[in-house]
Amino acid sequence: MSGSHGMSGSAASRNKRALTIVFFTTLAYLVAEVIGGWWTGSLALLADAGHMLTDVAGVGLALLAIRFGEKPATPERTYGYYRFEILAALTNAVVLILISLYILYEAYFRFLNPPKVESTTMMWVAGVGMLVNLYGVYLLRKSSGESLNMKGAYFEVLSDLLTSVGVIIAGAIMLTTKWYYADPLLSAGIGLFILPRTWALLKESVAVLLEGTPADVNLEALRQGLLAEPGVAAVHDLHAWVLTSGVNALSVHVVLAEGAQHDDVLARAHAYVTGKHAVQHATIQVERGDFARHETHL
């Protein structure tokens, strides 16, 4: 039996510095935006402040998850704490969905009775927010494709960027036309834009927690490849799952062909699984044909 630990740190851990910069820049802007939203009376600006608050909490949670994920494995946590990153992504998704639903709820009542908004101040505050969020998107965009945790943080910042742009557009409309319906209209549009993307993040996070097969591992192709290796008579109990983004685990039982050598087959199977597929942690059991009767998942 062979176990392979090719885990030198999760994808999120490799991007910790960028996440830290985003955390402190968004925290600094959050204070200014809350004051600006209260001062101008703009729902769009307060919606942006609400998303910024989730940014600060979400990015902070992502950083905390990375810190836990970097802790070494223990006898009680043999895989370490990688799943904290997935829990952080799941929490970010849930919070963003709730915030978006609240914005839609509040926008409905603003449609019924749109209040007057101090458009000029609102646009200045949103303009600063747009620059802050542009920088955050620039820092996190590349890493968002490597980790669900980073994707959750990236979506947080991207949603705020879109909200800032929406606030500026709404402010310009209200400043030039006095049409104050623009404020709740843009807010509702942003909420509707964010929901489906956040829902996709939520589904990905749940799939990992339910130990579904990684999207980048084709189990059937892997099975056929193992069967094609010299000395392999059969393959069973093949399972693959995600520990955290960028760290896939696999376990499999390989049945020896007549006359095949255990160590040779083990070496070839291990090289194939970890070299040809996106598997970082492989556990391979090599056995004789009659051993399969002891197994429960054939």
C-alpha cells in the first residue's frame, strides 16, 4: 500500500499576501463609505457599504481559514485543516446571498417612495470605492481560478466594484435628471447580477464538503489508464475527493495479474495516478485477486 503527500500548501495559502493587502484597503474604505452612505441617504451607497462589510468579514475569514489550513496534521486531524478554506468560501457565499436579498427587499420599498439623495457626495465616495475595488480585483483575479476560498474573496471584491460603478451611474442620473428611482433600480440590478454567481460558488463549496469527485479528475479515464498498466488485472474501490482547492485525494485498490510483481505494479500505478491526473494525495492498495471478497465497495 502506498500513500503520497504532494501537498506543499493550498492555492489560497500561496496568495495570502494579496489577500492581506485587500483586507486592509477594504477595511479603510469601509469606514469612509458607511459615513458617506449615512450622510447622503443613498441606498445604492449603503448597499455598497453592506457589500464592503461582507468583504472585510469575508476576506478576514478567508485569511483565518488559510492560517488554519497551514497548520500541520494531527492524530485527530490527519488531513490537517484544509477544509477550513472551503468552509470560508461557503460562508462567504451564504452571506453574499443574504445581503443581495436584503438589497432587493430594500429597493422594493424605495421604489414605492424614492427619497432625495445627495448625488454629488455619493458619487465621490463611490469613486474612491471603485478605485479601491479595482485594485482588489487586480490582486485577486488570477488566484480566483485556483481556490474556492480565493474565488469567494474575489467575488466579494468584484461585487463591490460593480456596486461602486452602479452607484456612480445612479448618482450621475439623479444629479442631471433628479430621477431618484435610479438609486433603487441600480441597487436591484446589482443584487440580481450577483445572486447567480454566488449561487454557483455555494454549490461548488457544498460539493466539496459532500466529497464529490473533483471536477478536474475523470475517474473513468483514470480507471482505464490503470487497467492498461502492465501487471494490473482489475481495479476497484476507486474514490477521489477534494481536500481543498488544488489538493485532490484518491484511493484505489489494484489487483495484481498472474505473475506480476507487487512493487513494480505499485510504482507504475503511483506514477500514472499522480503524473497523468490532478491528484496530489494518492493511496494505492495492491492485492491478489481473492482479496476483493473482504471489501465492502466493489
